[in-house]
Amino acid sequence: MADGAMTKQDEARAKAYATPLDQFQVHDIEHFTSDTLWPWFERLRAEDPVHYTADSEYGPYWSITKYADIVACESDNHRLSSSSVHGGITLFMPPETATAEDFAEERTSFISMDAPRHDEQRRAVSPIFSTPALAELEPLIRSRAAQILDELPIGETFDFVDKVAIELTSQMLATLFDFPFEQRRLLPRFSDMLLSGPPDTVEELAARQAEMYAILGQFVPLWNARSGNQTGRDLISLLANNPATHGDNDPQRYFNNVILLIVAGSDTTRHSISGGLHALNQHPAEYEKLRKNPALLESAVPEFVRWQSPVAYMRRTALDDVEVGGKTIRKGEKIAMWYVSGNRDETVIERAGEFIVDRDRPRHHAAFGFGIHRCLGQRLAEMQLRVVWEEMLSRFPLIEVVGEPRRLRNNFVKGYEYLPVRIPR
């Protein structure tokens, strides 16, 4: 398996360095499903760190690939907009049937808003991510992680993504929303459908949309039941009882915030758990360090997140001419701030191309973003990762990856659909 992976990476490197820069398509989903994106971004960082793609299925866009430039762009939220009015946070082109009303900022989630509306809605849900709230959640997360791990088969191959990563995050999401616990798997299921590649047929698309609408429909009675309950501390109660998120009782705004919280609450933790295990198996000396000294989880957890970079990029749109890295981004043009590239930027992160569980500055990475849009659930994600790894290390000397993973067909969320593992007897 290692020899094959090396050959694949060598071929990708040769292709990346042979392709003219004006023909680069770093967003190509095949780079992400095959894990061969790295040499493409490596070359851009070295030769053209602010790179213009003139033609793609997403239209023209700029790639921001170096750490310092990503920080500068994230910090310039007055001139670089994340608002849905200007295209939102992804490169995807809107469908031809979309109207201006579909992208009105007041109807979208707060991640696709600019200040001050963004700040008001973000504050509405922030209490659940406070230090006291996290301290209260930790024992529950630990007990649930312990139960999940105690039920794993020993000496048999199983899917780590399904048995551990999805199960842990679905339980956590159900708790945060106070969603019916027995239906918790619907939440990551929704995220998977939303982020999957385009279906092969019109019938598949219709079936997917129907299932997604049915899942969202379950949030309507929950909103109705909790509206007016000022004491509720779950996410739905917070959304239903804050003027910034309640507004004129617009269901579209509510659904969009629910979608954001499902995806954000599931995918960072879920893919970093799986990515961390895969990385440790690829770097057995680092796995041995961690087994001998579990206290290294303090630095290993942010290293899991940096190495995985579960959110590959964020888009912004220029509201004025902006200079970035010596290039001029014109008003109306869109940029992709590639966190996956910033997290491997050798000019600011020492030995950025190496996976190191005892890294000196482990939180010096771009995976959670910067500025007003910095990930609201960062501390919750890190706490979940720490707890589940503490429980795993206390139980299992080794969890072996025994086959090739299957990665998400997506270039926005970088993650795993399947990871075959075995716990030795």
C-alpha cells in the first residue's frame, strides 16, 4: 500500500510541475479524492502564491495559497465579503433558476453574512460554546466516547468513520440541538448528502433533495415547541428566541442556520478524528510517541486538525480593488483562501510538510480561519478530539488502518467516507 501511494504522489508531483501555471485547476475534485493536491499547492506557493484561474466550472477566481496572505484577506472583512449577496463562501456557481431573493443576506446563515449582521447572529448561539458550557459537556462526551469504544469489535475489520467518527459527532450534534437522540444519524446523513458530488441522474438528485427536505422538516416542530422558551440552552432554543436569528419568523433563515450548524458541528471533528488516525498509521514513530506519552495530546490534537485541514478553503468577493501579495484583485472578483495550502506553508510553519505530534507551536495553523469568521466551535472540536483520543489510547495500544480510505468527493470539506481499521487482539 505504501509503495502504491508513493507512486501516486510521484506521478502527481511530475504532473503538477509539468503543467503550465495558466492551466492549473487546483480545485479539481480528483486532487482531493486521491490526496494528490499537495504538489499543486506547493508549486503555487513557490512560484505564484496569488494565482488567477481564468476559466473553470466555477468561473474565474484567485487562489490565495500562503499563510500570511490568507490572514491578511481574512482580516480585511470590510473589502472582502462573505455575504451571500456577493456569492457567499464557496466557489460554486448558483443555479440558473436562482433569484436575488434566494441569496438575500437577511435570509442566510451567519457565516454568509458581513458585519454587523454576522456578529449579531453569531452571538446568538455563542453561549453554548462558552467555557462553562464546555466544562459541563465534557463528562457527557467522555461517557459516550467510552461506550462507543467499548462496543468496537476486536480482531475484526470495521469502518472507523462509521463506528467511531460519525457516531461520536452525531451524538454530540443531537445533544447540542436537543434533537431526538434515536434519530441522530439523520444529522451527519444530511451533511453527507449536502457535500456529496453531483448525482448521476435527475432521479437521484430528486431523491436526495426530497430526503434532505424531510430531515429539515423535523426541525419545524422543534422550533415551534421552543419558541418563547427563554431558558432553553440548546441551539434551537437559542435560534428561536434571539431577535437576531428569529427575525420575522422566516423559516429560510432558520433552516440556513441549522444547515450551517449541522455541517460545522459534524465535519471538523469527524474528519479530524479519522484523519488523525490515518496520519498516525502513516507515521508510526509519531504514533509510538503518543502511546508512550498521552499528555502529548495537548499538541497532537491541533496537529490532527492542521494536517487534515477539514475545511479546504473559504471564498470571499472583493467589494473594492484590493492588493494581495503584490497582485490586484479587482472589485467583483472572487478569491479562494486555501487553508489546505496555508497549513503547509514552510515559510511560517516549521517543517510544515511533516506530521509532528509534539510540535512546538501546534495551534499556528489556518484550519479554523481568522478574524470575525474564526470557527465558533473551535474549542468544542478540540475538546471532543482530545477526549476521544484519551479514551482510545487508554484502551487500545494500536488501531491499524488495513486498507485504502475513501475520501469525500468534495473540494470544500476535505474528509473521509470510509476508513477500514482493525484493533489487534
